Amino acid sequence: MTEFLNNPAISSESDGRTDPPGSQASDDLTGHLPTMPITQSPPPGVLIADHFHQNAEYRTYRPDGTRDYLITLTLNGCGTYRIGDEVRLCRRGDVMVLTPGTPHRYGTSSEAGYWEFVWCHFLPHEDWQPYLALPAALPGLLHVQLAQPAVFERVLQAFRRLIGDQLHTDPLHERMAYLALEEIVLLLAMQGGEAQGSLSLDPRIEEVKRLLLERMQEPHTIQSLAEQVRLSPSRLSHLFKEATGMSIIGMLHHIRLRQGARLLAYTSRPVGEIAEAVGFQSPFYFTKQFSAAYGISPSAYRRAAQSLHAGDGTSPDTKPGTSPGGL
């Protein structure tokens, strides 16, 4: 790793830091290949990441690809990837993943003249492979667009932790760096959809789902949710039902009851507090809705859960008609 980092042929002139994912050259990506210097890549197995601000001259050329994965997230400006004769641009929110052995060129696009991005070279753990079954923009080049601001920010924060932790040499920081990278991979799998065997939801529907999950205690209305994703209430209701098979209010109802069941099973909070915490206006209404969904009162559900914890094998979730359904 030291030999790689000290190689002067791959130092970045734009920010004074070592430049493993690319090299500087005056050639355009569509230029004459023999004039473009080959960019060295890190040894496989080295976890290395950084945050770059690159100018219009930034170029990379690896005719044999790399022996690891390279992931980039564009923050500002525009980059260009070229695989064979095909070209793809990447703008803010675009995550590109180059797979091992893919011959490639990439660099700053002439469209913007600069490219700000975070990146990481890595070899995945074996159990990550299903999550890297992401949509392909080109052969050997995977692509996920982070259209939701909340998801973009979460991936960026994970990148920042990864970049900071991988600078340390102790095993604990190395482990934390890999945990941050694993979070990124899982978030991409959730957005890319192929790892789950289905297509991604419309980003506006994903945003509504996120709001329902993270703010279940708030008094949501279809009108207020529609305003946040810039759709009409009728259009949002139609798209949501088409994508999820549930109405917005129906999903919020399920989310609240499911969380209520968890709090009953694993905490000692009073039923009234739980009702308020999950968004019900009164304990009476919570009890009525919970009993209708689970076929058992909240108090009886808690007793059954406590019996399960005591080891007698009973569980309210295993009884017919006691689950409000999945999401």
C-alpha cells in the first residue's frame, strides 16, 4: 500500500493528494488512446477512499481494468465514464460502480469542466455479493441514482465516515470503515432494487414511505404528503396504491400498529404512552384498532409476549389472525 501511495505518477495536481482512481492528462476521453497514460490502480484488498475536487484535465485510463471494485458518488459537476465505445455521464446523486476486470476510462466531463466526487476502492465481503447485483449502465459499470435527498445525505455521511476511518491503521478503525462501506452497499441495494428481486419504487413514493416510517407519530394527511413530493393528492394516492398495493392511510395504520406491537412486547411502557408514541390520539382508539388487527387486546398481547420471553414457546404472532400484515 505504501509503494502505491508514494507513486508520483498518480498524484493529483488539483488538491495535492494521492490520486488512486485517476490520473491527469490533456486528452479527451474520446481522444487517441496511445497518447493517454495508463493509470495505476491499488493492489486488490486495500481499502482506500477519498473526496476529490477535479478540474477539466482529470483523466483515467485502465485498459485492463482493476482487480477490485471502484465506487464513486458524484456531488457536484459532471464526470464521464467510457466503456469500449459507449459513454455515460454522471451528475449529482449518481453512484457508479466499476466491477473488477472492466477496461475503462473516466474523467471530468467537458460539460461542466469540474467534477467533485467521493470514491472507494474495495473488495467486498462474500455476503455482500447479492447486494452488488445493481442495475448496469454499461457492461461492467453499475449505476444507481440517489434521487431522494435523505438517501443521498445518508450515503454521503457514510462515505465521510469511511474516508475518515480508513486513514487509521488500527483494527478497530478498519472495522468501522468496512461497516460504513457496508452501509453504503446496503443502501445502494435498497435503491437499485435488483438485489430484492424487484424494481425500485418511484423516488416520490419512497420519500412518502420514509416520512410515514420515521414520523409515524405526526398527523399526516394525503394533502400534506402530496405537497412535500410535489404531486396532487389524487395522483399521489394513485401512484402509491399502484406501487405498494396499499393506500397511504392504510400503510400508516399498519406501521403504527406494528411499532405498537413491538413496544408492547419489548418495553414496559404503559399502553397510553405507546399509543401516543406511535401516533394514536387516544389509548381507547389504539386498543380498538390493535384488537381488530391482532385479534387480541394490547394487554393480552403483552402477556403473551412475556410468556414467550419466559420460554414457554407461545407467541401472539404465531396465532392465526394475530398479525396486521407486512409492509
